[in-house]
Amino acid sequence: STLTPFAEVEDTLKRIQGINGVIGTIVVNAEGIPIKTTLDNSTTVQYAGLLHQLTMKARSTVRDIDPQNDLTFLRIRSKKHEIMVSTDKEYLLIVIQNPAE
Amino acid sequence: MSVPHKVGSVKSKQVSSFVMQDEEEGLDTAEGEEWMQGKTLVKPPDQLDLTEAELNEEITRVLKASNPNAPQNVVRYSFKEGCYKPIVFVDQMAIHFELEGNLVHKDSDEGRRLMAKQAEVDDGGGDERPDNVSIKAGKREQKLTNQFNFNERASQTLNNAPRDISCQTEPPPRANFSATANQWEIYDFYVEELQRRVKSKEKHEGQFLNKEEDKSKKKMIQAETQNDDIYQLAKVVKIIERMVNQNIFDDVAQDFMYFEDASDEFRGEKGTLLPLWTFQYDKAKSLSVTALCWNHKYNDLFAVGLGSHEFTQQGGGMLLFYTLKNPSYPEFIFNTASGVMCLDIHEHLSYLVAVGLYDGCVAVYNLKKKTDQPIYNSRASSGKHTSAVMQVKWQKDDLDSNHNFISVSADGRVVSWTLVKHELVFTDIIKLPVIDTIPDDLKDVIPTVGTSLDFHKQKDYSFLVGTEHGKIHKGSKYYSSKFLEKYDAHFMNVTRVRWNPFHPDVFISCGWDWMVKIWDQTMKSPVFTFELKTSVTDVAWAPYSSTVFAAVTTDGKVHVFDLNINKYEALCQQKVVSKKTKLFNIEFNPVHPIIIVGDDRGHVTSLKLSPNLRKKPKEKKGQDLPKGPEVEIAKMEQLLSSLR
């Protein structure tokens, strides 16, 4: 609360990236183009593209049922990782974590 | 056509024997004469058979000048007389043959012309160009200009070479547009439209402020476009951080919600404390926790005040806010100039936090504002405490609806602060009485250090103050000169005094003399006394039961008592921190069965109370157990009465 919003977000992102077990974080804009990432290029592009589509679909589903509602986040747990996607009107934040240490 | 024939009016009776024909058939007669030399009489078949007499008849033939074919009865309308009149004189000329000749008199115009043309031609050569004919008509008078001398005049214009000129315009820019029409897209649009309309209404109303707004808007817009990329992520990032933490501390979160220690059944009365999350902040390593407070509105948010208890080790201080949802990093961080000694969160307006500092200042922070600075600070104002502020407590809004709080400090004063606009206005409530051992002449100089303050839950004018000398004074806001009651509580510093949340007469106190004492305010001596083997730094009542309380000591142990179950012993005495760490504060969560304890390393540990520690009185079969404060009061009353 003492920092500008910009710095605050940067700070929080760094903290998340620094947590043990977090494999990578990706920030994607409204068109599905990744703007910030900690993973390599090909993986980033793949994740961004696929998860963007999935999130759009999920959001569409939620809003079709009730237009006043909106998607907050999406969690996909797989055998190896957990992929967490948190959404906003314009941005998508993807975090891939290995939950069980 | 008729062959001119000499026909004379000759009476002739000449009937040649060779010509047996009438002069009516003159032609045949003549011709017959020549080639018919026969003597035979030939009669044409259609000859009229006439008798001799008729043959001898004389027929007169007359020559007239009149044309037998000319009409004799031509009638013309005469306009003069208004009737038809016959025309007497009719043209009698009959034309038998007409032939136009091509002879021209040589003296006539045409003749002369033609003769001139003729002369030109004869001159030889002459121009081939037919268009000169008319020009040189004078020379060529001999040339014929008849209708059949046909002149065709043609002229060829200059044909311009054909050229293809085409124009290609630049095609209008094209863009592909695609969109989906969902119910929610429509909804979004309507919401935006509504907002736009509201804004435009506001604009119309506040038009005179436009200039200022524009300037500020411009600045805003600039700043936003820089930060726009990432700024919007703030909320999103926060959620993700919590999610990640939830994953990491998944087992802890599960324990917090669902775990109930089953082995409590076998332990008889005793209970345990299950450690949950530990909250720590790097930059607070050198500081010790001095105050804890839960937020009433958001039950997972709590405030931690960091400073130092030691006189010699004073530095800066911090005010941190943690939430159980994110154990790894504080939600709010405030740095203070000197160590925080106490804090209190307003009961209703949970964004207002009052803190008391070691240097005697009190400050009020507004969590809604994004600044590092408190909104009110008594630094510069008069009436500030001259010594460390030991306890602050919010009060109900005063008659002018200003917020106010009361503080007690080591300088012996109990002061009420009111938030008026931008200032803190102080009012002295009372001064702690000086103890007898101090000689008279120093009474004004050496104050009685007040260490703890608590206001009654129901009668909020009544309060208790604990002092460094071990006394507890009961006072009232309406009496500023004297205290109502004095209790000789402890031999040493009273670290905490608290009213029971349910029973109106009961309060608890603890001190450095290893004692925890429970009092009935009507009685001079304590109702219950417990000795815990080291100095007790804090004690707190449980919000769910009037007979449960917990205390922390400097040896790192938490002691939980339930008077209803065991009047003499603690139900749980558990060491919760590593060795040589002192515990300073304890607070119960108003809703969840957890407690937080603060230690001198700056860490806050959360612990879950096992079921045994949260017991409600047993239900008798068939009887509905009444819930609520009355039960608790009754419980306490029962206990007290047994001891009186």
C-alpha cells in the first residue's frame, strides 16, 4: 500500500515467481499475446495460446448463464502440475505450480 | 397512236373490186391492196354484215378542232356568285405524243455555259479534282452539268489515335470484423451505455469545474497509459498470489477448516493447540510484536504492531496487516517513526486504525487510502503524551459524530482524542494517582505509569486501568478527579486487564508477578488466582465462552483455561515457539477457533484450539440448550456464587 500500483504489481509478481514450487508465470494481454514471461519462448507461446482460448470459453460459459457474473479464476490440476489462470477484463495471469513438494 | 392518214371528206363511191372494205377500215384496205393480189374476196370474220343499201349510204365525216376527249362539263365553284358555274372554255388540246429533246439553243444561258465547259475540256487536261468544277465553271462551259454527273464529296478527318484511359481508385481500406453476439455482450454494452449517460449528465451539471477536471484528467490519462499495461493486473495478481499460497499451505488450510483433533476424547479434559500458519516479514526481523488486533469486519485480517519493549533498543516501528489467505506476505505495511506499542481497530469502520507509539504520539491510519502516512498524527499537536502510549481504545462516536479514542500512557494520563476534520483534539480524562511511596515533592514529576486500559462492554463509560505498580484503578469517564475503585492486584507491573465479554462484573488481570487473577468488581480480592511459572505478558477472554481464557508467558507457553471444567488447572499448557522466544501478545479470533500469538522475533503464530478447549456445557437430554450471552453470564454467576 505504500507503493505505486505499478510497483506493487511488479513486486507481487516477483514474490510469486520466487516461491518454491512455482515453475513459471506468464502475463497475457487481451489478444492472447504474452507480454511478460519467465519461461522460454516456445512454451510461453503454447501456453498463452491454449489457455487464452480456454479462458475465453470458460468466461463465455459463465456469462451466458448469468450476464452479471464474470469469471475470476480457473484452476487446472493435472498429474504433474497445477495451472492457475486469473482473469481480468484485459489481462490473463498464468502461473504454473508444482503443488506437492 | 394513230397513223396520220389522209382522210378527206371525199364522197367516194369508189369501190374497187380489189378493195372490198369500207373506209372505216382504211388501214386494212391499203395493206390489203399491196400484198393481197388475189381476186378473191376476203372478208374478215368480224366485218359487219351490211346490206347493199347500207353500204351505199353516205356517211359524212367532219373534221373539228375540238378535242373529243376534253371534258365538256367542267364545273367550278364561283365564290363571287356562290354557285357552281360551268366553264365554257376548256383546253382542247390533246397531246398524242411527247418527247423531251436535249437540244439547247446555243444562245440561251445554259447553252452558253455548256459551250464554255466544252471549251475547257477541249483545252485538254484540266484538273481531276472534281471540286474545281464549280470554281472553273467559267472555263469549262462545255462540261455538262447534268444530273447524272454525280459528284460525291467526301473528306477524311484526322482520326486521333484511340487511347485507353482507365482510372483505378484506391480501394477503401478493408478490415475484417468479427464479433460474437452473446447475451453477456449485450449486457456489457447496456451497462457501458448507462454509465456514459450518467457521466454526461454529471458533465452537464458540473460544467464550470471542467477546466480543473480536464487538467487532472490529462495527468491521470498520461499516468494511466504508462501503467495501464500492468496496473490492471493488481487485483488479478493478488488473487493468484493467494491461490499459489493456498496450494503451498494446502494442508494447513485444510486443517484450519476441518481438522478436529480426535484424540481429545482420550485426553480427558485436556486440549491441545494445533499450530497453523506462521506470519513473518523480513524487514521486521529485529522488531518484536507489541500489539495484535483482529479486524471485526473481515475475520481473516489482523493487525500486528511491531516495536520494542526494551527501553534501550528503540528504533523504528511497523504496522502490518496480514490475512489468513496469504500467509507469506502482509497485505498492508506501514512504517512508523518509532516503535508501535499498541493498536486498535475501530469496531464499525474497520479501515480506521489507531496506534500508539513509543515516543508518545498517537496516530490514526486509514487503510482505504494508499498512503504511507497516517491521516491524523498527534506529533505536532499539543497535549501529546510525553511518554510511551501503552494502550489505545476506540470509543463510540461522540455527539458531533466525530470519531474518538482514548489512550493511556506511561506519563500517567488518560487522554481522549477526537478526530475533528484534520486534527486530533485532546481532552484529558484523568490522571493516574501517584502512589504513596513517592515523596510529596516529586509527586508531580514522577508519573504513575499506566500499562493497560479496558472499557466495559456494556457500560462504556466505565474503564479499568492497570499501572506499573500493580494496582488496578476503576474509573469512569464522567469523573475526572477521582477513581472509583482501586484494586491491589499484583506486586509488579500489570501487563493486561480485561473485562469479561459476557458477565458485567468480572475482569481478569495478569502481571509480571507470574499471576493471573480473576476479579469480581464488587469484591476487593480476586475470585480466582492462577500462578504460571513465569511472568505473564498477556491474557485474553474467549469470545465464545465466558469461562474460557488464555494467557501467554515469557517462556513461550500458551495456557488455556476453562473455569467451567477445571477451576484450578489449565486445560492446555503448550510451548508454541522455539526456545528463548518470549511471547508477548495473544488474541482470539472473533469467529474462528484460532488464536494468534506474537513473539519477540516479530513472528506471529496462529494456532487452532482443539475441541476440548471449546466446550460448551453438556446438553441435557430433552432440554433445548439456550444459546447466547445469558447462558454465559449464568455460567459465570454460578461459579462466582460458589466462591462467595
